[in-house]
Amino acid sequence: MRLSSCFMPTLRENPAEAQVSSHRLMLRAGLIRQASAGIYIWLPLGLRVLRKIEQIVREEQDRAGAQEILMPTIQSAELWQESGRYDAYGKEMLRISDRHGREMLYGPTNEEMVTDLFRSNINSYKDLPKMLYHIQWKFRDEIRPRFGIMRGREFLMKDNYSFDIDAEAGRLSYNKMYVAYLRTFARLGLVAIPVRADTGAIGGDLSHEFQILAETGESTLYYDKAIEDFELSSLSGDIAPATIEKLQGLYAMEEEKHDPKNCPVAPEDLRTAKGIEVGHIFFFGTKYSAAMKATVAGPDGKLTPVEMGSYGIGVSRLVGALIEAGHDDDGIIWPEAVAPYKVGLINLRVKDDGCTAACDDLYHRLTQAGVEVLYDDRNIGAGGKFADMDLIGLPWQLIVGPRGLKNALVELKCRATGAREQLSIAAALGKLGA
Ligand code: ATP
Ligand code: MG
């Protein structure tokens, strides 16, 4: 992509309305613009990141055996009346009526709809287990939308729902998702701490929140440092069920539930940090299936309510969370897996024919090799180009100017470390995978 024809409205100044780094940087780097409170337009650069995160989430859901569907954003109130949540959900639910006066709503989540889908199509244990997920916009009329897209009103979520014949099988589905989550966040370059969440009144319920560590996190966590060690060492191969349960047994608590007097972790092994919740998994058994009569026949022919779990990832919140975890004073530092482009090619002297010819050629060769390049071919000063490139945070900057070219050299800068190298054109291409 040539920057001269790109829609990338960057800002020099810090926008007054942004309190946290990710919100500031998303506005300044031209990733989003606010449409109304808690509702955002995704601009080209931001959308590329969102789509890449979405794709990693999707691949790990598929790998775990889940199947993708797409449920609508608008739902009918009836199903929610059946589950009993229509009134209970309160003011966070955006309620709408259609032209016939029917009560509708913009979905804040999809348990009811997917339970209805299940009961009308599946009725035997032979068709189990099943995991169905979608990646869809949600609306929650949050009382205090803030931190940009991190707590928006409209946001993109991956939500998956598991269906099993009994609680034991349900637990297996839960563990599959637990591992899928660890893999997803590891691929995004994040350490996510699985924190035991509220298990509600019914015994046997199981729930974890996945919190990534960042100073601006909304919750304070206490956790066993063995969790970090585990994630760094054992996520590449298959993970044995015993290992999963061992990891789930490691201590991690939110501040409100952390009791220093009764903490099982030795003080030298206990870590404390702020966390941002990026995912939440829940095994809730028959809560919805009993209320909505979603039953299956077991091997003995007896009908029982199906055992269910639900598993959410805040796909759009992850964009902000990644920036909170990866930025410096100059701007964003994207991990390569989700960067909008891998390389920023900077032409220092557009008016110099030799320099522009060399840049055009590099752009062509990189693009041909499948390397994603944002080519700064604008006729502006070098200072502005460097500042913009640091701000938008692409992993690599390839800097080309007349002086280096005299010696057949270009410069390659790594955004994360700031390290710069003078290289021949061939060596630079090699390093960038072309
Ligand atoms: P929170 O405690 O942050 O409000 P939640 O418990 O309401 O989250 P879930 O219903 O479990 O969230 O939704 C799954 C995921 O969706 C969350 O882990 C989070 O990453 C994301 N999410 C929830 N609410 C928002 C929001 N208002 N804006 C952006 N992402 C959100
Ligand atoms: Mg919430």
C-alpha cells in the first residue's frame, strides 16, 4: 500500500478525551474514530489489525474442534423471556421494537439463540459433543463506556457454546477451550493469566477469566509465578489433560478474593499485577437448557437437558489490550502476528529519481514475495515520516535515502528494539523474507 493514497489520518497532538495510552494511540495512529459514545468507526489500519486478531482467534477455535456459524445481531425478545433473562439483564440491553410493535433487542450475547438453534436441530447423544461459535458485534449499553474500544458499547466478540451429554464430557469441552485460549493469546504475543472467576451459586460451575498484564488494567491480580513459566515452556506441543488440571489448580485471584493470610503461594513466588480481561470461559451446565427445554436422548433413551458452556473473547478489546502491553513514548509496537503491515518502507527523498526507483523496486519485490508493505512515498520531510512510522508501530522500517544508496546500502530498523542496521538491498530483502 502506498501511503500517498492511504486513508491514515494521524494526529500530532494527544486527543484530550483519551485517558489511557491505547485509546490515545489508536486515535493518533488513525486506527479508529468515535462515532458516538462507546461506538467507533474502524479505519483501514485499525481494521487490518482487528481482522488479523479475528483470524488467529478463528484458527484456534477451529483447531479445538469448534464450528463457525454466524448468528444475527438483532434478536427477538421471546427467547430471552423464556430463559428469564429479559428483565434480569436490565439497562445494558438495548431494546428495540419493530414496525409491528414486536419487542426486539440488539444482542449483548447469544446463549438463548444458540440454545434455541440446538433444541430445534439436535436431540440425540449421538450428535454430541458440539461446539458452535461466531464472531459478531455485540451491543451493551455500558453505564460508563471508556478507554476507547476497550470498554465500548458496540464491540466485536467471539463467543463459543459447547453442548455435551453429561458434566464430565462438558468438562472436557471446557478444557479444550481453556487450552485454545492459552494458545490464542500466546500467538498474539501475550501472557494471559487464567483467573478463577465467580462460580455462582450452583456447585460444580467452573469459570476462568483470562487477564493480560498491563499497568492500566481494571483489576488487580495475585498469582503464582509458575503460571508464566508454564506458558512460556509448554504451549507448543499437545498438552496432557493432567497438565491442564494442574495449571488450573495454580493460584490466581482478583484482589477482592485474595486473602493474604490464607494464600497457598509462598511470598517469593507470588506476583501481583494489573490485568485487562480479554476472555471469559464458563461451564454452567443446564442453566439455559433446563429453562428452555433443550434436551437430548441418552443411550438409554431418557431425555436430559444438555450440558452447556460458553466461551467469550473480546476481539476488539484485544486491539487496545495489545497496545497497552506494547507501546513506548513514540507510539505503538505491534507484534508481527497482528501488525497492519510487516514493513514500513520509507523513501527519504521522493524527488530523487534514483532513490524513488530503488524504493519502487523494493516495494515491488517485497509485495511479490507476499510481504505486507506500507510504502511511505509522500513528498514530506524525513522527520514527519519517521514520527508517523514509529507512531503506527510496524515491526520493521526499511529506510532508503540517496546517501546510503551511493554505497548500495539501505537501513533496517526494528521498531521493538530500536536497533538499526546498514545492509545491502539483497541482505535487507533476505531478512524480511523476500
Ligand atoms: P467486563 O467484566 O469487562 O464487563 P464481562 O464479564 O461483561 O466483561 P463477558 O460477558 O464474559 O464479559 O464477555 C466476554 C468478553 O467480551 C470479555 O472477556 C471482554 O473481553 C469482552 N467485553 C465485554 N464487555 C465489553 C465491552 N463493553 N467492550 C469491549 N469488550 C467487552
Ligand atoms: Mg460487562
